[in-house]
Amino acid sequence: MLKFITQYTKFVPYFYFISIVAYWFTDINKTEGITAYPILLLGIPFLWQIIKPNKSLNFILGITFVCVSSYLILAYLFSILNMITLSTSIKVFLVYGGIFILLNFVMALWIIRNSIHRTF
């Protein structure tokens, strides 16, 4: 059982980003309709890494999303510092937003770790 778990844990960040793309697509598709379909293109590199892994694509995805997540962390911190009054809905949004941003950063670091430590 442990061997099975360790064999497939390298795919967790890819499934995470695919699920984010799927959620984003369904959310936008409810209001925008057919214009949401280009969002699905964002999931192709992550799906490709699951089907036919490539070490260089893996490293590029990891570096790209670490940079994007770092930018999101900075934007999140600056938005928290500029808020004066916090309603309960804003507090809930800040908690969920913070969890989402931190998970993105951790998953991007996990992708980089996979490209450095493991051969696919």
C-alpha cells in the first residue's frame, strides 16, 4: 500500500492544477458560456505531464507557477495591509484566498522538487 502511495504522489500537483482549471472553467462557463472554453487550454500541460512526463516541461511549469504564486502572495499581502474595515464576508474571502494562494505556491514547489529529484 505504501509503495502504491509513494508511486503516485508525484502526480498530486498536476491533479491539483487540473482541478483548479476545471473549477475555473465551470464557474466562468455558467455566466460567459462558450467564451470559457479557452480556459481549458491551461490544463493541457498538466495533463501532458501525467500522460507522458517531460523533465524540462516539468521544470518550466514549476518555475512559472512559483513566479506567479510569488506575485499572488505579494498582491495578497498588500491587499490585506490596505484594508481598513473588514466585514465577515471579506474575512471569509481572505481566508479562502490565502489558502488558495499558499496551496498554489506549495504545489509549484512540489513540481520543481519532482523535476529535480525524480526521473519520470
